[in-house]
Amino acid sequence: MSPQHAPGEVRMIPVDQIEVINPRERNGHVFDEIVGNIGAIGLKKPIKVTPRATADGVEKFLLVCGEGRLKAFRSLGETTIPALVVDVSDEDAFIMSLAENIARRQCRPLELLTGIQQLQEQGYAPKLIAEKTGLTQSYVQGILTLLHHGEERLVIAVEKGRIPLNAALTIVGAGDDDTAIQAALQEA
């Protein structure tokens, strides 16, 4: 039986007891830099986890923030990692992870925006998604509209700043009308 710990404290957590709930693809070069940096000077910021008990009573943790740091520790052969332990629900852990990815803006756009869609599928209204992620409600609603129409290419173009969101929505609203689509593209 493990001793009781106060929530919000930094603890050394075994890396094999941590499950990643919101995995992301990583740029190999950037990841190698993270590994090299941690190997040379150590971890500057602990990861964030939330505790969970398994059916057999073993303490496990869901990763809230810090997947790159966790993977770097694993690749360096470390067996434990400093972690800030917070007590949050699975939903809040996912939202916190998504919000960190939005703040960093280094994740692939479609991954980020699919996270917004997952929140809506879990019953969150666009207004609440906007509040929880720090995005505007009109942006969230527009992105959800594009995603619901299967317009991933337009979503990526909006995220990269190639076309404004309102132009992408006009293109989607044009449907199969080639003249309306051409007008929307000219406007963009």
C-alpha cells in the first residue's frame, strides 16, 4: 500500500506507471533536441499527471502534460520522472492537455482541431470549448463546421493562415455550386 500524498505536490513517479491519454506525433529533430537538452542539463519543468487506481489496486497515472519530456526520459533509460500530481477527472485531464497544446501551437493543426471535435462529441457546447481552450467561440464554431463537412484541407489552410476562416466557411456553404465556390475562392 502506498503512502497518502497531497494533491499538487511534485513526486518522483515510475515512468512505466504513466499512461498517455492525448498522444501526439513528434518532429524527430525537435524530439532529439529535447532528449539532448534533458540529458545535458536535466528536466527544467516536471510533467503533470493525475492518479488512478487499477482494478487490482495498483496506483497508475494519466499524463496530463509533458508527453515529450516523458518520452525523452524513457529514451534516456530513466525509470522515474519528476511529476506534479493533480487530482482531476479524465475529461479535465484531456482538456488541460488540449489547452497546453493550443498554447504551445507546435502540434499539428488537425490533431489540435480534432481534439476540439472530441470535446463537442463529449457534449461540450462551442461556447464552453472556447472558454476552456482560450479560443474564440466563433473560431471554435467555424472549425467544427469545417470538420463536420469533412473539410480537413480547409481547416489546415485556415490554421496556416492561407485563407481566412470566413472564406473557408463560404466555400463550404457553396456546396456543389461551382460558381459560388469560385466566388468564395476569389474572395479568399
